[in-house]
Amino acid sequence: MQTELPPVVDDKTASQTIFESRYASSPGEVKGMDTTQLRQNFLIDSLFVPNQFKWVLSFFDRYLTGGIMPIDGPVTLDTPDQLKASYFLERRELGIINVGGAGQVIADGTSYDLDYKEALYIGQGTQAIQFVSHDANAPAKFYLNSTPAHKNYPTRKVSRTDAEVVTLGSMETANHRTINKLLVNSVLPTCQLQMGMTELKAGSVWNTMPAHTHDRRMEVYFYFEVPEGQSVCHFMGQPQETRHIWMQNEQAVISPNWSIHSGSGTSNYTFIWGMAGENLDYGDMDFCAITDLK
């Protein structure tokens, strides 16, 4: 069984881009990883660098997780060499959720204002994309997910009122939460990218419980609105071989398709989920009984 830490590539492809690659890992490899190795393979500990794009490419479904915090005027999305593309969305689609101050995204000359927790889908084939904050003292923080795409679908903004909203859980089980489905096929067409946002009610700390896997899709979680001095413990791994990663505010974690993905915080919080893979069926989940987790 191979348990060595896969190499991680980290370089600057341009003055405005930091790009890192993460190799895919098997359950056998993860079983032998220590805390440092788990964090190096799956945790994305920072995403918002002033005026610089930060990208992490996971070899699970070639999923890109990124962020941009524009302060000194508009920042243009450039194309990392690793994509081998004429422009960023030549063969990709892009999902954006603003988790900072008010901002604007300009896609092929059309402007979209994004307030806090509003989303934007940009379709494959869009060539020129810029990001800007309305107030440099309260900059926008654009959380970015991108997946390979085979077809162009229209660019569209999705506000909180446009989302499909579902409330699940209860206070008794500490998982009372509101799920905002933003960039999903019941709201708008996409190739394979799906994104949404789950907000935990005060007094609740568990997300995605009972836990599940879905062999058809991988996922990335981005935790935010974690109060100062509090943390979230993210659980991953096969149901009978679980591991955990302690996470702080505005950090993300990669979840392989064979892994559960669930978390418990020392306070309530919000997280953004993004998925890609074989299908667009949000309900395609293989649930794990809570009492079967080990």
C-alpha cells in the first residue's frame, strides 16, 4: 500500500495567479496518512489574496477551487499555463459566490452586480472576465469553482430569492439548517457544475448528517461565517475508516467521491458546497447510517 504524500505543485503562472495542483488519492493511501499529510492533500487553507487569483486544481474530476479579492481596481481572469487553453473558459464553466463586500463581475462586456451570498454562473466560451469591488475598504471576496464543460449555457446571476430553498434537520439533533440551491439544474442549466450554500441555525452544529457518499461526483466544501475563536471539524474518509480535519473560517476542503463529507462546529456557521462528476442528480447519494460510522 502506498502511503507516501503525493507531490504538490505550487507556482505562479502570472503576476495575478497562484496555481497549485493536488493529485487524487485512493482510500488505501488516505488510511495511512497522518494529520499533516491529510491537510496537505485535502485542505485549502487560504483563498483570498489581495488582487491575486488563488487556484487549487484537484485531479478528482479536474475540479478547480479558487478565490479573488480585488482591491486596487478590476482584476482580469488570466489563463494558467496548466490549463493549456486559449482562454480560461475555452473548455470550462465557472461558478461564483460572493462572500465579501459588494462587487461586480464583467463577463464579455456585460456587468453583473453581486452582493453578499449572491451567485453567478458563467458558461463555457466566455472569453473576457473581470472582477471588481465596489468599496476597497470592504472588498468583495469571490469564491470560485470551475469544472470542465462540453457546451455553452447562458451566463446568469442567481440571487437569494432565485434559489431553491430547503430546510432540513432539527434542533434536537443539532443539524437544523437551510439549504440554498443556487447553481443547480433545477434553477439553471449547467454542464456538470453544481453549487449551493447551507446555513446552520443558531444552536446547530452538524452539517450533512446522516453522512453520505456519491461515487458519481466529487465535492468541495468552503466553510465561512465561522465566528472568531471557533472552528469546524470536517469528517472525511470511507464510512468505516473516517478521518477528520480541523478547519478555520474561509477555508475549503476537497472531498473525493468515495469519501463522506460532514462537519461539526464549535458554533453554527455557513458553508458552500460545489460538486462535479457523472450526473446532475442532486439526490443521488448513498447514505450511511450514523451508527455504522467508524
